[in-house]
Amino acid sequence: MGFSTDNEWGAIDTLLMRHPKEAFASQARIDRQWKALNYHAAPDFLAACEEFDSLLKLLAARVNKIELLPSDGGSIDSLYVRDSSVVCEAGSIVCRMGKKSREDEPAAVHAWLVDNEYQVGGSIGDNGLLEGGDLIWLDQHTVAIGQGYRSNRQGLEQFADYAGDNVDVIGVSLPHWNGPADVLHLMSMISPLDKDLALIYSPLMPVVFREYLLSRGIRLIEVPAEEYQTLAGNVLALGPRLCMMVSGNPKTRIVLEKAGCEVLVFSGDEICRKGEGGPTCLTRPLLRASI
């Protein structure tokens, strides 16, 4: 089996994560930061560690290799490793974060990647902004990048240079939603499940982008409105139509299963809901099976 960096649904081979014991460090650190970072409530440190350990066990049965990052000494948001890097054929591209409190995370990830002999293809610099939650591969030659408060045109253009001439990079304008202090990435409204299937939340979806997905033959299934705020739309594809979601969203699970997906469920009250980061946010796939 070959492996690649340019898809969102091939079976995950290598996954990058950070344990709450490294990101949160202690209850005292959580208590100092959670309000300023717009968490809904303060995560419970010990309960978060237990939730994450259970998640690791669930993932270990499906993923070949899980790499755990050390502490970067910064924000408790560093739990959500998706945002600090993206991947393409050139290797990992280290991001430049749109959220100032997270600006030190990419350098720590870059150092870890180099120390552990993972290929680094470049970094976003100057006035460019790019966060991993805004980037979705639609196929090996097409990538969509959300443009909003976290990622901008300069970041898109820099990534396009790293990705090369064989990759078409599409900018997707994002809505204001709850403003720059809130979290709204492209992956807040779409989770790819297979080459021809995606879970979406249409009320936030730009019409042009939604119609573009349909023109590509991608079937769009909807997150029930009443479950959007409980992270039902944040679904990680572990393989084609094999996905993982936070518990407490039974209607969305039924929607996914009716579309032919196998759904794994984990408890994420502390590591997901309070900080509005689901399983895609907690993970940075480094290698997936080629499609």
C-alpha cells in the first residue's frame, strides 16, 4: 500500500497529537487561561487526561502510528494540533497562526518534526496566515482553503507555492459568524468522509463552494441544526466511510450510518466541547493511504 499526504479520507497511517498532560499541564494552568481563550467552561484536568487516554485506545486499534508532541509551554489551545501545520507532497508546511495566543505553536511543531526526521517542506511567513483547520484536500490535485480571521490570501498563496503547479488551490470566503475571537475554520462546516461524500452544515456554507462540491459529484449530507453546537459536524475520517465523532450527537450518527459510514464514538466533554475542538482538531494526520 502506498501512502500520501494529499487526501482527507484514506486510512490514516501516522497521526500527530498532544496529550492534555502536555497541553493543559495542570488545573492551575487551565484556570489561568480558559476564560481569555473563550472556552465555554474550564476543563477538568484529570478528567481530560482520562478522556484522551480512552481516545488513544480507540485510535490505536485503527491507526498504525500515533506520535505525541511534548509541551510547547504556551496556550492550552495547543491540544488542538491540527492548526499548527498542514501537509503536502513537499512535506509538512508549518503554519502561521491567526490567533495571537497560539503564535508559538508552529515553531515547537517544526522543531519536533525536524528532531524526529519528518520531512518539512516549508513555513508560512511574512504577512501570511494559515491554520490547518482551514485546509481540506478534495483530491490529490485540488485543495480548498478557508479565508477568514485565521487564514488569509497571502497564506493561501504561500501554500500554493509549496504544493506546486500540479495542485489547484481554491479560496473559500468564510463568514463573520461570531467574530474574530471565536473559532470558525473551513472544517467548521465540512468534514470529508470519502472521495464522494462529505458531512456539511449548510447554513454556514458559501453557496458557490457548496455548488462546486456538488458539481464534483460529492454527496453532501447535513448535520442536524440542533446538534451543530455540540460538535456534530466535526468528524474525523479514519478511512473511507470510517469515521469518529464526539458522543452526544445521536441524530448525526444516524445520518452518517444511513450514508454507509461506520461510526466510532468517544466521550469528549473535557477535551472537545469546552474548547470547541472535535476529533479533527485534536489530530494532524501526517500520512494516509493513497487514494
